[in-house]
Amino acid sequence: MRRVIPVAFRTPRALRALNVAAVGSAIAAMTSAVFLHAESTSLFHSWIWAVTAGAPSLVVGVVWAMLLRVRATVGTRGVPVGWVLSVPLAALNGALACGLALSFDSGASAFLPGVVLGATFGALAWVPGLLAVLTLFGLPIAWAQRLARAGLAGEERGEIVVGFACVVLGALSFVIAPSPWASLRDAPSVIGEAMLFCAYATVAVACGAIATFAALRREALRRRFIARVEREEVPGLRVEERVLAKMLVRVAPEIETYRIARAEDEELVELDSDGRAVRALQAER
């Protein structure tokens, strides 16, 4: 029989999904914003270049954010597979962006030459882009992963870090890029590209903000729940003091009145000395 873990202590899968979407959208928004900022140069002469550069960044960014959550490692030093694949994913992003941009300029036949150009000479753009992504997104994600090692509470605090970073970077992309509304006044034909850029940035801010708020709320609810259990206000549950930590325990019905621990009691959640969730015990018995 599998232990029934209180909802407040279950793995926050929705937070992960929100932040994966936020990371991909924020990368797309920042990529488009940088290209739009350079639009006046001879290389980037239209909104279509900027927004098509953002589209592969959205897809590849989501894949990268998902891979960073995979626990598989590579090599004797145990480097996470997501970090190892950062370089080939950046090259793929550059190749697809260049291929799409040339296709819009010269037709579908230019896609494959554009892919080759983007993967090779395009390194002049995607290598600095990779370094920027690892700095702006990689550092918050690495910090979040470090926090997650402290348990469920740390994992949610890590999601707060990632979500907040995406909110900041999504908002920053609006600042970096030229005003979409001013561009529409000068060239009404770019309405589709302007809306797509706004969508990238808006999704990044919205998903990051929702994930941050939800994680903060879950942490507050969990603290209140543990406090209620310690005051014996939650029937069938109690918090046991251990040598170095605490344990949330479901009391066996037949001994609930006496509040005495026996073998029949279920250990549900391991807590640290301050009552923060470390590990939900979900193994089958």
C-alpha cells in the first residue's frame, strides 16, 4: 500500500512545468530583443529576422530547461547531461534561426544552406549567445538545483529563484527591444512579428510570476500545516522529534487517542530541525 502524502508535501510538478515554459519563453524574448536592438545594422534589417531567431530559441530553450532537470550524468565527474548538451543545443538553435531567417528572405530553398551557415560561421553569434544564456539563466538554475538538494522546501525555493529570474529577464526584453507600438506606426506590416515578440516576453513574465507566487504560497501553507500538527489540531497526524530532525507521522487509528508511536504508524515526511520538508516518503509498503 502506498503512503498517502498530504497535498502540501507532494512534488510540485506544476511549478516545474511553469518554469520550463518561462525559461524557454524568456530565452526567446531576450534573443528577439537583442536582434531587434541591432536591427538598424546592416546584418539585421527587419523584424522578421529578430522574431524568427526567437522561435527556435523558444523550442530549444524549453528542451534545454527540461534536460537540466534530468538527473542523469555524464563522465566520471558526474556532470549533468543538460549542461553537457548546452553546446550542441546552442549550435542547433543558431542553425535553425539562420535557416529560417534566410528562408523568409530568399525562399525555402535557402533553409538548408542557412542551417549550415548558422551552425558554422554562425558560431560568431551563438557562442556569445550561449555564454549569455549560461550567465543569465544557467546561474539561477544552478542555484535552484543546489537549493533543491535540501529537500522539497529547497526545491520550491529553487523554483522561486528561476521564476523570479524569468520575470526579470522577460520584463528586461521589453526594455531592450524597440517599442513594438512605435514600430507598428512606422511599418504596420510587422504586426504579426510584434505580437509574437510580445507573446514571448508576456509568457515568460506570466509563467515565472505564477510559479513564484505558487511556490511562496505552498511554502507558507506547509509551515502553517506543520504548526497545526504540532499543536495537535490535525487528527491522525503528529510531528515526532528525532535525533537530528523531525518526522511527520500518520498515527494508527487504534492508538490515535494515546499519541504513542508504534510500528503501525506511517512515516510520511522527513523534516529538518526547523520543520521544513526534506523528503516525502512515497515508497510502497
